[in-house]
Amino acid sequence: MAQKNSEMKIFSGTSHPEFAKKIAEYLGLPLSQINTSRFSGGEIYARILENIRGMNTYVVQTCTQRVNEELMELFIIIDALKRASANSITAVIPYFGYARQDKKSASREPISARLIADLLTTAGIDRIITMDLHSDQIQGFFNVPVDHLTAMPILASYFKEKKIKNPVVVAPDTGRVKVAKKLADRINAPLAILHKTRPEHQKAEIMHIVGEVKGKTPIIVDDMVDTGGTATRGMDVLRQNGCIDEIYFVATHGIFSGPAIEKMNTAKFKEVVITDTIPTAGKNINRLNVLTSTQLFAEAIKRSYENQSISSLFD
């Protein structure tokens, strides 16, 4: 168990070092020293370069399109921390990879999100801090505490300040209704829902819209944008139903894989708004606005360390 009087140490994996650096700066700490490298055969090596015996450690590692290597690196760093006698180990994973594989949708499929949870627990974590999981049930895959943060206050504050005329918050599918409703309530806007079918992996077809969008400015909200298919198909349906042709797309995690950049630019959104849970360097998306979530993560780490309430951050 974490001890309040134990020293705090912040470590960074290689997936998003700038994110970890900003967290450490907010907390008034330097990033702790770690050496991560690759052997010529591709194997990952990690060594802690300072004493951490009896200390509370936090390792920041998000998941990008190199998710398999980044998770393996995280497991190895956790093992190094455990064997160096850290008092506690918290995995800070801004974007939790494999979260979409949270159930069996067909026979003989794995539940990969549960497997990743088991591997993290086996590696030796005492707690996990993450943001906007694809489904809330993933928290139940862990036998350690999960601090599940949400970017909703950050996103809602941004759109409140914009004072968009006659907005309507749009859920891209029925699974996102709960999230969309929260944003709609926070910015005092009505809700619309796009009904979607998914004939195969990473392909979606939107059939119709529930709610009124005519003469309104749509804000499509999702937990992530990956290939961009859902977002761009949603625009077509909204325009066919007479919305104002200034459509916003907002998501917590900007993966932008495969044809996403081309699709998002072709769609000509008024603005694409994401947070910085995944690095966006080299992803040239028009009218992209990246909001920082590092202060929220830093505050969650601080409250975890001091045994204070984290849920009160979102009240």
C-alpha cells in the first residue's frame, strides 16, 4: 500500500515522453532517470538509474500505433521497479490499448483487454490511472484500483468558451450516447444519435439519425478517432438532414491510423478537437486543436499519492 510519507518518483516510457515531462513539471519534480533501449535482436531493456527503495513510483506510458512494443516496454519497466523494491507502482496509461476488444463478439475470439489487465497485474502494478476507456466494464478486469479519469470537463469548458450558436451534440452510435449526453448537459445543448451498423472490423455504415439537427451546429463526440470512418460518414448524414455546414468533431484520443488523415481533411470539419493522450507529431490534420490533459493527470497522481479523492475532480 502507498505511504504518504514515501517519496514520489515519476518515470516515462518512450511512447509519449513530452506528456510525462509536463506531468512532472506540474508536480514540481524532475523526471526520474531510467535507461530504456533495444538489443539488436529487438528485445527491450530497461534499468532504473536511481534508488527507489520504499518509494511510490508512477510510470507514464500511453499506447500509440506501436501498441504491442509499448505495452511490452511497460511490463518490463514495471518489473524493474518491482525488483528495485519500490513501495508502490502505478501505471499511468493515458490511452489504454486493446480497449475495444472488451468482449466476445464472435465465437473463438479473445477478450484482449482482459488479457492486458491480467498482464499488468502480473507484472506488479498496485494501481492504474487512465482516461476515457472505450467501455467502463474494463475497470472490472483489474484486481487493483483503477482511477478512470474523463476529459469531459476539459472538452466542455472548451466548447462553453466558444459559445457556438444553436449547437447539438451528436453521438456517433448508441454506445456513445452516455458520453454525448454528459457533454450536452454541460453545454446546455440538445442530443442527437447516429444509428450505426458495423459489417466488419474498422468499417461502419450509418443508417439514420435520431433527433433534430436541422438548422443546428453539430458537435460529434466520441471517445476516440481511429480510421476516421465513423466521423466522416456521420457528416454526410447530418448534412442530408439540414444541419449548419460547420461541423465539429471532438474525441479524447486521436489515433488517426490508416486513411484517417486523408478522410478527416477531405471531410472539411469546422474543427477537430482532441486531447494530448496520444502524440500527434507528423499528423497534418487541418483545423486540429489539441487540448492538454496533463494537468488533470498530474492532479490525479498528486491526489492518489496524498490519499485524497480523485472523483471530486469531476464534480
